[in-house]
Amino acid sequence: SAVISQKPSRDICQRGTSLTIQCQVDSQVTMMFWYRQQPGQSLTLIATANQGSEATYESGFVIDKFPISRPNLTFSTLTVSNMSPEDSSIYLCSVEVADYEQYFGPGTRLTVT
Amino acid sequence: AQSVSQHNHHVILSEAASLELGCNYSYGGTVNLFWYVQYPGQHLQLLLKYFSGDPLVKGIKGFEAEFIKSKFSFNLRKPSVQWSDTAEYFCAVKNYGQNFVFGPGTRLSVLP
């Protein structure tokens, strides 16, 4: 298993600003993922972040908007850049451990005004 | 690309009623199937998973799911729900070499 923490837990930001979300895992993991969960909807994968390589972005998500860092095997950050109200969502970090099991962080609830 | 559908957006049951939540995925091959649950105010957690073998898998809290390959389905069941089962339930599929794909979720409300 894995225990994941995220900071901040929530934030209210102004349009045009950027927010960096931190994800910390209690053990070393190779694969980390960032998801977005919009209100009342399912999870959408933003990108996969593996240590030592560039993040891989899913269709519809670009590095300029969602830059990701993965400096070591227990930590990652996701930045939401130049925010607009459409970026209001819950952002989730997850890790994949044995047998494809994913463990999720508590999420960061972002509101953009 | 893989897709996952869940039959019901919102299910309302009384305590002790039986539960079945539908999940279908779009194509076959070797799939790994999961049900995740998100209780109010909590983060997603794994309920159960299927990789191979017995198509009837048992998970935590009395939940089980049946994999029916011919129907591309992986329905979640519980014989008697409790108020504490009120949550959002997500079916997810992972094909070999692909990322997870989550269904839209089913909100379950259990009335005391």
C-alpha cells in the first residue's frame, strides 16, 4: 500500500494566476499520475510522471498549461498555469504499486474566480 | 480507445436492500478490472479487482463483482446495503500497456 498526502487541500485562486500542487508518498514508487475530477464527473488522467523522464500528457493536456516535476521517487508537483474558471476542479495524485493497484491522495480542490 | 460505462448515475436504496451496479467496457483482450469507492469527504480507495481466474471476486465490506467476458461486464454487487455504503462508485479498466480508464461513476444513496 501507499499513503499519499497533497498540499494544499483546497485553494481559491484568481484568474490568470498559477497554483502548484504537491504530492508526497510515504514510499518510493516509480509511477505517479495526476488526475482531474470535475464536479460530478469521473476522473480524467492529465499525465503520467515517472522519475527521471519527462511527464507523458494525455490528449487535451499540454505541458505549458500543466507543468509537472518529479524530482525523486516520493514526490511530484503539478502546476496549473494561467488559470481560468474552467480549471476549477479537484486534482488528484495517485501512485501505482504492485498488481496495477492505484492509491490516491485526498485531492486538491481548486476554485478559480 | 478503451471506454467504460456505468449504467446508473444515481441509485437510491433503503438499508438491507440488495445492490447491483452495472459496468461495461468497450473491448476485450486482456483486461484488469477494478471497482473504486469514494466515501463523502474521503479519497478514492480500492474495493476489489479482477485479473484472472475465478470470475467472481470478493472485496472489502461485503462487496463482490462478477466478470462476464462475453458481455464485457464487471458488475458490482452487495446482498444487503448499509447506510455507510453511501458513496460514489467508480468502475475502472486497465488494458496491458495502457493507462487506467475510469467510468463516470454511480452515486449510491442508502436511506436509513
